[in-house]
Amino acid sequence: MAFKFWDAAELLAEKPDARYYFILSARATGKTYSVVRQSTKDNYNDLGMFAYIRRHDEDIKTKNLQELFGAQDIAEITNDKYNKISFWHGFFYYEKWETNKDTKKYERVERNPKPCGVALAINTWERSKGQDIGAAYGGFKNIIFDEVITGVNYLPDEFQKFKNIISSLVRQRTDQDTKIWMLANPLSRWCPYFRELGIDKKMIETPGKRYEIKYPDTDMTTIFEYIGNLNAAEAEKSKVFETFFAFPNSKSKSKAITEGFWELDDSCHLPSGVYKDSVLKKEVFLYYGESWIRGQIMRYNETGVYFIVWSPSRAPKKGEYYFILNAVPDRYAIVGVRTGHPYAELINRIAQTNQIYYSDNTTADIYHGFIKEANRIVR
């Protein structure tokens, strides 16, 4: 069975004039491979260097990047002049390797002294910047930010740090057609880059869609593409899901593998019997990621233990209590209910006992995203 893979060249042929390309897909769709290949071709054709960006410096260590080009046919791209790209002291270099006739060992016989690319980490950029990296090597044609979405934590003010890197790399070269690639797996629906780039919740609902985002009073464009599984028909025919991933308690995470849906953690669900034997005490609402959810503060009759159940909701009505994480110039704030409000304190006490339950995994993802952001920015 011949599998299909996503192709950056096809997207560029159809949408050549965008500045940012945000590609969201399940694993093994070929997005990193294809963008790296396109970047290598562009560099070898003297269009400029490439920059490979990750969030943390441990992700750009030599042992992690030596194989970034392992699957690429460098000999084909360079017309047999080189057959490998190596990573050394923060830069990528073309190399020629051959088997030594005497020792029979595979050895490097040539390295191009001019780097073709550089690797950078957002968390260490502020203390390592200073020089114009691309000045001596023709600027940057492609900038690749891999693993944009994380299921853990983002850096403080990460989007601003990312823009600072872009600014330092492109300098004043507005005439150079630099492409900025943002590659991500569907680990969490709530990503700060979505809000900043204008990617709304409708765009991330269904795989297999492409959107063109324009910004007022500028010529800048972002292409957002949610790929999904390019081999869904083949997977269905081969019964991969039923054969390997039909686990009843983790179907949503299995679909992340087979269909490209969101890889949301399986959340803790409340047994229906416990809910029926409990009393509703309070209700609060929470807004995050363009969605409302409702928290029912319950007390279990048999033990008197308090717990919370979060579920999808409408917007609250006048007089109902709500939490909302709201962006305002240069800062964030929780408004609607102060952090010192009795309801907030009650929710915190319940959270410390781990008595929090969710109606579904998407609701849990919203709640966890809110808590991570609130803990980071509220002092």
C-alpha cells in the first residue's frame, strides 16, 4: 500500500505569497521532513540559510539534531557533491562521506565551511543573541519552528520571544522572501499562538481544512492547515483501528493516531451513581480558548466530600459567577471573580484533594489550559 505524505512544495505552489505557514497534523504525515527538504533545496540554490527553532535548548543538542536530515537524500539535492548534513557547534554543514578503501570505515572526506543552517532555542535566545547570523551567508529563506504546540507548559511571554528571534534573523531584509514554518502535533487545543495568529476554534475542529488569514492594513498572510490523516481511506480498508487501537477507554487518543484528531489526555470521569447521590451546592462558569465550561460544586451525600464536575456550557447569565482569562494590553487578568473570592478559594481547596471530574476530554483540556495560564500570570 502506497502511503501519501504532505508536501510543502505543493502548498507553496498553491499559496506562494504567505509569510507564515502553520501546519497542524498527526504524527508521521511528513510535515517536518517536507519542510526540511524544501529548506535544504532552497539553500543549495543560493536562496538563503534555514533556521531550525525549538522551545528548549535541550532539544537542539547535537545528539538530537544529528539525524534531523537522516531521511533526506542529500546526494540528490546537491547533485552528488555532498551526501550528508551534520550539526556542529550550533550550525548545519554539508558534508561528503565515503568508505575508506584501507580501513573500510565510513569517513568524512569534505565539509563545506559555509553553514547552510542554524539551530536556535527560544528559552536561551535572549542571552545568546547579538550577531547577525545570516549577514555573511545570504540571510534566511526558511525559518522552521518545530513542535509549536506543547502538552506541558509554554515559556513566559513566549510569543514575544518568538517574534524577537524572527526580528533578529530577518533584520531589515524585507525584500527577501522569507518563509516562516510553524509545525505542530495536536497535543492541546489551547495554544497562545492560535490567538496571536488569528486561528479560531472553528479552524481546529475538523482535519482536512486549509485557511488563509489576513491582517488589517498589511499585506502579511498566514496559511493555517490542519492536515489530519492523508491515508484515512487506506487505514479504514486495512482495519488498523479495529486491529490495534480499539481500546474502549482511550478512543479519542487512538483517533489521534489513526485520523489526526487531538491527542487529548484521558480525563477523570465521575461515576453516574455518585452524581445521582450528590447535592448541587454552587455553580460557576469558566471561559478559556473561546469556550465556556460549567463547574458544578457538589457534595456527596454518603461522605460529605465536596467535588467539582466540569462540562461544556452556554455563556453565564447575569448574576451567575464566572471566571474569565482575558487579555488586555501588556498584561493578563482574571476578572469576574477575584482570586480571593470564596468560590475561588473553595475550588482551590477541592482541587488540592484531586476531586475534580470532567464530562469529556475536551472540557478537561480547556480547564487545564486555563489553570496553567492563570498560575503563570496571576501573582
